[in-house]
Amino acid sequence: MMRIGFYSGSFDPVTLGHTDVIRRAAGLLDKLVIGIGINPGKAPMFGDAERVAMLEEEVGPIAKATGTEISVVTFSGLAIDAARTNAASIIVRGLRDGTDFDYEMQMAGMNGEMAPEIQTVYVAASPSVRHIAANLVRAVAAMGGDPSPFVSKAVLKRLKAKAPKTR
């Protein structure tokens, strides 16, 4: 039986925290589907196609290093429905701290009621990236700060193009 995981988020932008979770989850799975949630009520810094391209660039080396098939999709609606659509039996969630844990436990409970055949697996973020949050990275870039400690060089280049004040 193929172990297929689904890891969802806005990935606006892709951070070193995201790639840490992706790398570690890939080592546990045969296939990892990364789902970019599209919410028409939100105005992300990066468009849908930009986020797909960013993620594909970031996960290529991870897929090669781990031997795990990794694909990137977009979805709207519930992540649990997108997981089903992509034949996932596992939802992957990253945890940074206790606040994440409380929220993620609630979400896992709800998802478990809606799709008991899909299990939630938590991947604790590595200590070196535990503090990174995409919304804070966007804020640092928008205010002219240096987001380089929180994103890859390729993502930094994209951030600089979006937020010209970025160092």
C-alpha cells in the first residue's frame, strides 16, 4: 500500500520552516502532495501560479534526495476534501509550539469526524526554524527588513521583486 500524505498551507511565501517539514515528512512517505489553499477572500502577496512555481523549485531537490514523489496542487474548500481527492491517507501538519498544537488538535478532531480513514501526522519543526511564520516573513519584507534568514535564496529573490524595499 502506497503511503500518500497531504500537506496544506498558503505558502505565501514558502519558508525554511515549510521546507523543513516537507523534507522530514518526505522521509516517511512514498508520495507527498503539497496543497496550496486558495481563499478568494484573501489577497496573498504571491499569486497562485507564483506559489506553485516557488514550491516546485523548493521541493525538487527534496524529492530527489529522499526518493519521494512530491507534487504541488492548488485547492479551494476543505483540506480534508483535497486530501481525499489526492488519494491521501495521511494529513501532514507541522508544529512549531504549543499554540500550534492546540489548534492542530482541534483541526485533527474535526477532520477525523469528517474523514476517519485519513490520519493526521504531526511533524515537529526543527529548533532552528521553529520561530518562522510566513506572515511575519511577509511583514519583515514589506517593512524593508531582511528576510534572508527565513527563506531560501530563490524565495528571497522573489520577495525582493515583490517588496522592493527588502534588503
